Amino acid sequence: MPYELIPIGAKAPVEVNTIIEVPKGSSNKYKYAPDGDIYRYDRTLFSPLYYPCDYGWICGTKGDLRKKPVNVLVMSSNPTFVGCMVVARPIGALLMHDHNGEDHKILSVAVADPRFNDVKSIKDVSDHTLLEIQHFFEIYQVLEHREVSIGGWEDVAQTQDRLRAIMDTGAPA
């Protein structure tokens, strides 16, 4: 089955299927190419940074006007790999805009990682960890001369409503 046909999951929006494009700790950006159902190396980040969490997309979503799947960050103890499917529990979202417009990032935790069993909301994540994630997205494109603006964090209830709207209507995330 092609990656883009994997459904969001029966327990959505509480648990969702995600596909990882960039493993935690990587400075390389990989992107899914649906025309060949493959992942391609897009670029190395211009700044000496690394992804603070696994990064990818939520299956079964095409949340923005460009019809791209909704972006997701998956917190886990260890990085996974490009193309790995991870069942994740959304706990909030980083609200942001970049050079292409709205580009929110859903923050989630890996359901199969017992170290995150008690993390149900961004309130359960340390302020420092949230600042690290926000800082990464504020500066990772600076040397590419691309601007990003951060609108803050939304909590789990609003994030689940956001995902529910996509599931029900296909509306923008």
C-alpha cells in the first residue's frame, strides 16, 4: 500500500498513524515523493541544527491549501527511521507561519514508548523542551533567508478539534 493511502487510524484524533520523514537528531531533510512512493533527500539544513523530535506527517490528512498532509512531531526516547509508521498521541500544536503560509506542527508522543504513557497534553512536557522545539522552528530556515513566525502553542483539546475538522470536512488544519 502506498504511504499516502494509509488511513489516519481508528482511534483518531486521540491516536493517529504517522509517517516519519526526518528522524530525531538528523540535520538532513527528507521528503516523501508520492509519484514514486519513495523518500528523497531534499537538503541538509543550512544551519548547524538537528531535528528535536521525529518529524513527518499524519496519515489520511491533507490539511492545507497545498493539499499536503498535516505536519507532526513525534516525541520518543530514540529516533526511528525514514518511512517508519508510528502510532502517536497528539498533545498540542505549535502554531506557525512560514514563507508558504500557515504551517502548524502537531506535537505528539509515540504510543508504544512507555516513557511517554503519562504525557497527555503539552502541560505534561517541560517548558524547556517546548522552548527547544519552538526555537528550532524559529531559526532553522534563517540561513535560507526564509522567515517564520510563531503564534504559540495550543493544547490538546484544540488540536483534537483541529484534527476532527480535517477528518470530518477536509478543512485546513
